[in-house]
Amino acid sequence: MSHTLGIRQAQKQKTRQALLDAALGLLEEQSLSSLGLREVTRAVGVAPTAFYRHFRSTADLGVELVEEALGSLHPMIESTVSATGDSDDRIERAVGLIARHVDAYPAHVRFIARERHGGVQPVREAIRRQLARFAEEVKVALAEHPESAGWSEEDLLMLAGLYVDQMLVTASQFLEAMEGAAEDRERVARLAVQRMRLISIGRHHWKE
């Protein structure tokens, strides 16, 4: 009996992932607010009623896509602001990690970029929560830097938010440059480094 249940659970998880993957593919060309569940189930080859065994709505599916797209980024975000190396080293490492992530997961990056200000409120809120969590994690990492001595929690969170916002902008720009020439990517990387260095310079001169 337990073996049969295990097979059924594995098949259920397989179908759930197939629905997520199909939706992500369809969202390459449209927004979540225009996506119909019948489109998704047709792409997977299951009946529309099967959708509701896994998700309450397309908005619920969208929230799950947010978790899939952003949930795995926490270790990467933390590593970009770790205390290892000087400021320039951390910035170069951050930009390189962002570029590689965009290359590996372009559909996820495109989905977040589009839906961050999209028309589906639960998805916008899910993205906002994840980004707020990123900012908190970056704040904790920044607090370990010697140059953060004397900084208030509020100011550290403000600085963390600036870095997180710039990482998102950089990811979107790398995405736009994917189909371009190599110099387009180099330009994006160079601009991203300059912007993060500007934030870093402001950090060293910040006063209450």
C-alpha cells in the first residue's frame, strides 16, 4: 500500500511541476493576468479539472512560480555581500553571479521582471515579501563588515535595499542583452559595477 501511495505522490508531484513548467513557458510571451488555466492544462495534456488538484487559481500558481524563481536565490544573494574580500571584489563577484543566473534561468528572471508590477496582486505581494527577505538577509551580512560600525539598523536596511534593487535592475538588463552581441553584455556588466561602486562610495560617506 505504501509503495502505491508513493507512486501516486510522485506522479502528482510530476504533474504539478509540469503545470509550473508549462505556465512558465507560456509566460514568456504574455502576462500572468492574461494566462488561462486551459492553456496550461492543454500544454501539459491533462483535463482542466486536474489543475485544481494542484492550484486554487492561476494566481496561486503564480505565487508558486515566485517561490521557485526567487526562493533558490537566497544563498547567492548572501554570498555576494559576504565579508570575504574588499568592496570591489564583492561587487565584481555579485555582477558575475547575476550574469550566470540570468543565463541559467532566463524565463524565471523575465517572469519576475514582468510580474513585479503586474496586475495579479497575490503575485506582486509574494515578490515583495521575497525581496523584503533578501533585504533583511543582506542587512545582516552588511552588519558584519567593518565599515558598518556605528550604522543603525534602519540605515543598514536602506543600504541593503539599494543593493537588492540594483541586483534586480542588473538581472533585467542582462536579460535584455542576451540576444545581443558580446559587447552588450560587457556594457551591462560595466555599468552594473559602476552603479554598485557608486552605492559603495556613498556608503563610506554617509552621515546621519
